[in-house]
Amino acid sequence: METLTVTQGERGLTTLLGRALGLDQAALARFSLVDDHVVDVFVTTPFDCLAARRVSGSASRDGAVVAANDLLNALRDAGDSGAADASREVGKARDMMWPGALPPATGFVERDIVPVGVARRLADEGRNLARQFSGPAGPPRSLLDGIVMTADADSAAPVEIPMRMIFACTALGLIPGFEAPAEIPRHLRVATAGSWVRLDAPYGSIYRNVGRLIIM
């Protein structure tokens, strides 16, 4: 049985897990130990992207995979019991079910900064298109794979951002709404490391390996 202790950041992680499960009840969560007191929690999504939130705390082991539903229930139970800072069991290991490797822990280089209003406008346009053209399986791949933003456009290696990454940001609530406090940043940061592209939003990050069609 895997365990997790969260001393700071539990509310944001709970929100991310709840939204991810609203998209995919089979979502998985994986722990990446940044150091002895910080854990990155990665969550699978149906957009061929990974979402991540960083929390203060510790996990039973680096790379442990659990069902996102088990993790969410454990976090909620701990909150209800008033033992939010205690180590709690978060489900049995499901390492073999994870769809590939995580993005590199280091080596990302910032490539551009984009106002969140741009991402919100793109997502609104995408949702309108999805309502028109989606079938039983959701939005068509052609819509999700459409390049809707090019970061660092004047460089020798511009970064193309597909609609699926924007959808992931908005569907998981990583972009603040108009009612968010003024101190919350209002931009996205685009960074790359090899074939990985990362979008850092105010409430979490989205990762995609653009070298493959699935998460690897």
C-alpha cells in the first residue's frame, strides 16, 4: 500500500484530481520525489498529456503509481478527519498500468510567456468547435491535434502548441478565472526539454511528448 503526506498544497491537488476523474474515471497518479520535502504528482488525462501539481510533503517511494480515485478519496478522508498533515494510505501500487515514462526532472528551458487570455480564447473557440463536430468518442483527433499557438515563433525551433494542450489546461482548471485574486499570475510559460513541451499555468503544469502520438 502506497502512502503520501501533504503538508502544503493539498487543496490544489484535490481539485486537479477531481477534474481529472471527471474526464477519465480510470485516471492514474504518479509520485516524483523532487527532494525530501517536495513531491510532484503527475496525473494522466484523455488528451495524450500529463498534468502535474507540486506539493510539500513526502511519498512512500519515487515513481509510485496509484489510482487517482484512491488518492482523491484518501485526501478527502484525511481532510474530514482533521489529519491533513499525517501520512495516509492512498491505494495499492499500479506501476504496471502507467502509460510510459515521466518527463525529465531537469533540463527544461523557458521559450515564451503567453497571457492566459490567449489560452482562454483558444479554449473557448475549441469548445465551440467540439460541440459542433464531436462524436461519441469526444472531439475528433484532427481538432485536438490542430496547432493553435506557436511560441518563440522567431527562433530557429519554434514551439507548436496543439489544441489538446490548451484543452487540458482549461478542462483541469489550471487557468484562473476572472474572479481569481489579483496576485495570481495571468500568464502561461512555455518550456521545452528534448521532445517534451511543458505549459506552466498558475494552478499546475501540462506536459506532452511531441515526438510520439502517445505518452512515452
